[in-house]
Amino acid sequence: MNTDAAIRDYFAAGTLPALPSDHFIAGRWAAPVAGARMETFDPGLGRAYHAFAAGTEEDVERAVTAAHAAQGAWGRTKASERGAILTRAAALLRAEAARFAFVESLDSGKPLQEAEGDVGGAARAFEYYAGAADKIEGETYPIGDAYLGYSRIEPVGVTAHIIPWNFPLSTAARGIAPALAAGCTVVAKPAETTPLTMLMLAELLTRAGLPDGVLNVVTGTGAEAGAPLVAHPRVRHVTFTGSVPTGQGVMQAAARNVASVVLELGGKSPLVVLKDADLDDAADGVIGAIYENAGQVCSAGSRLIVERAVHGAVVERVVERVKALRMGHGLRRTTLGPLNSAPHAARVAAKVDAAKARGLAPLVGGAAATDPETDAGWFFEATIFDDVAESDPVVQDEIFGPVLAVQVAEDVDHATALANGTDYALVAGIYTRDFAAAHRMARDIDAGQVFINEYFAGGIEVPFGGNRHSGFGREKGLAAVHNYLRVKSVAAKIG
Ligand code: NAD
């Protein structure tokens, strides 16, 4: 695909050719049983550009039935063959990366270069779990010479994957690839504002050789399509990424079927800068941590905790970099894209307005905006609230937008206490040249993942997930494969 020509064609036509419109069930496109459709929007222009299936319980029933029918054969497929299919999927994804990135940028609003990174990350997930498929091994148990004790490692069965809108493709890949490697079948429900790349991925996996019914996609709203999926008695595991209240409901629905869950929920993650840090590196880190994807990142570094001695110097550097951000439509490779939907943009604005009403004055930003070229779209200025009290909602509540709260720490222990001072515990960043202090903080901060001297360091190899209100269970890394496996122990008398 020629990206520049596609961008020109899109802006001229207001839509893209050959986008998927139906569910993907049992290896083929499936029109919604009830016949209803809903629209997906370009957040950079604030207008609809495509219609897709608004799924209901009947569509979920067909998808789960297809997954259940495919489970036996897929679970018995030689592990190396499952791996080979995932390897082919990764290669196809790389070959078609331009198209995937284009659609991901358009549907989510994120800048094209960020979407390109996400597609590369998704391809890496398929490569990584392709290699894991034939390295899933069991154990023998020492129960005496006259006995044989061993384990069989089996797939859990049909798995449901509820995908959020902020990283639609890469979140889908990091859940689906280990499930398929483990021999599980999948029914995925992408978010209602970003359905397209999940559908494209399902079709691509079929071309890579995935048997019909192993991966099914039902699109639609959380209430109409998501809720019946997570409550379905044939679903044995749910991987959910999204907000805390929805995650709590998903856990309750799964509990009725005694199905397992992994919950990847929100965050209010700290990025700590100690006084001996490289301040330019740290300021670069802050910009990536909170303004990538306009702050719509579960693991965003939304709190900058800085030692008092360097507070002014760090904030000055961050403000300088904020002024260099370019707001605008993601397809123009800007550095601050729109928020994903009008309701979400309104939520972010309401939280910032409430902070201003409490007397907080933003150091920069603080207002809703539009694309300076078109005067359209759902944008929000890069915003900083400096020296905020720990109890303020700007410090405690996830805003999920380009809004940074700065907290001032007196010393390392105070910084650690501030880092631990919210209900969330997803990730943490630490910038310092003091090796021992960095690792003491890594020990003492409650988080699922700690980055030292590079926020977001790591990749698919490193387990990811939260503690407390950020959820539980781990995705990525070899840990993730075990979400989709169960142990059967066998004990036999042999003589
Ligand atoms: P959300 O909870 O509203 O929606 C997430 C998904 O759940 C969507 O696909 C939605 O359709 C579906 N859903 C909604 N109601 C449902 C129901 N009753 N049953 C089943 N599915 C249902 O969250 P959101 O607003 O789309 O995403 C933003 C939130 O997600 C933020 O809080 C963010 O921190 C979190 N998030 C976490 C991670 C992580 O890995 N920890 C990653 C991305 C986003």
C-alpha cells in the first residue's frame, strides 16, 4: 500500500475502500443476526467513516459455538504446527503493516508513526508466542518405582478477549497469540469505537492457515456483545483490558461460570525523578510517558514525582518540550493526536474543569481543542498541573488524557511513599544515576512493572500487569501462556 496516496484518497473520499463490516465467525464474514449496524468515527475529524456489525447475544452464541466446535481439534494440533501458523501470521502482518497502521491510526486517532509501532509490536507478539508453542512442557512426579506420575498440560478451552480502544491491535495480539499457542480457541470483542484491525487480524490469521472457528470476532457494544460473551457458560477464561468498573462486572459474570479471568485495568503510574538523574533524559521520558497516544495509555506516567532540588529544572524542561508538540490529525504524523471519542473527550474536559474549579491553575494547556488545520476533531491540549497535593483527584483519579500531575518529594523515601499513594499499582518509572537507590525503589514501589532510566523499556518478553485496582494476572512474557493452560496430573500403578 502507498500510504501517501491512501491518505490523499481518504481525505478526498471521507472513507476507505474494502474495510470489514461483518463479524468474523467460523472462518468467514458473518452478517449480524439482528441486522443492526453502528458507525465508527475518525476522531481527528470527528465524523463517521464506516459502518460495522452491532452484535447481539445471537451473534455471540454463533461465535462461541464455532469456537467450541473447533476446540478439540485445535487443542490436539501438534504444537509446532500451531507455532508455524503464528509465524506465518507475523510475516503477513509485517508485509501488510502499512494498511494495518493506516486503519489503526484512523480508527483510534493515534499518530501514524505510533500505529506503525503498534503493528510491529503485534507482529512481535505472534513471533514470540510462535516460538513458545512447542516449549510448553510438563513434569514427572517422584511417587515411587512402582508408579508413574506425570502431568499433562492442556488448553483451558474457549477463551474470551475483551479489547480496549487505546491499543486495539497490540492488546488483541498480546492476548490472542499466547491463547492460540496454548491450543485455546478464541472469541474476541473489540471496543465499539475501534473494531476494524481486530477483524482484519482474524481474516489475516485465516490466510496464515488458522483453521475455521479457532478465532472468531464479534463487534458491537459492551452491553450488547461484550456482556453475553463474558457470561457465556462455554467460555472457560476471560482476558479483559479496560476500566475498573467494567472489569469488576466482568469478574462477577465469569464467577457465575467459575471461569478464570485476567484483568488489565487502569493506572495512575508514577514517574520518579531523583536529583542526580540526567534531567534531559528524564524530561524526554516524561513526554513519552504522558503524551504518547494523547495520554490514553493504561500505563501512562501520569504523575511526575520529582525531588525538590531539581523540581524547577525538570518542570522547565518538560514545558519546553510540551511547546514543541504538534497537535493535529494522526494521519499527518503529528505528535499529539485526538482523544478517541466525543464522550471520552467530554470526560477528560470535565475532570480538568473540575480541577480548575477547585483552584488548580494549569501551568500549560487545560482546554479542549480542535485540529488547527481543519478546526475539527476531539483534541485536548497537553496539560500540566504543578505541585499538586497528594489528596487531589488530579493525583488520585485516572484521567486517561494528556494531563500530567506534578508532585514534589523531599527525598527518596518520600518519593517512594508518594509513588505508592494511590489505589492503582500498574507500572512505575525511576530516573536516577544511583544504582542502589533505583533498585531499592524497584523493591519498595508496588507495581507490576518498573522501568529504570527509560519509561516503557522492555517488550513482549517482559510480563506486564497490575496489582490492587490495576488488576491481576500477567500478560506478555512466558507467564501469559499459563493463563491459557491447566495441569492434569496422572498417577499410575505400573508394577
Ligand atoms: P471500558 O471498560 O469501557 O471498555 C473496555 C472494553 O470492555 C470494550 O471493548 C467494551 O466494549 C467492553 N465492555 C464494556 N462493558 C462491558 C461488559 N458489561 N461486559 C463485557 N465487556 C464490556 O474501558 P475503555 O474506556 O474502553 O478503556 C479505557 C480503560 O481501560 C482505562 O481505564 C485504561 O486504563 C484501561 N486500560 C488498561 C490497560 C491495561 O493493560 N492495564 C490497557 C488499556 C486500557
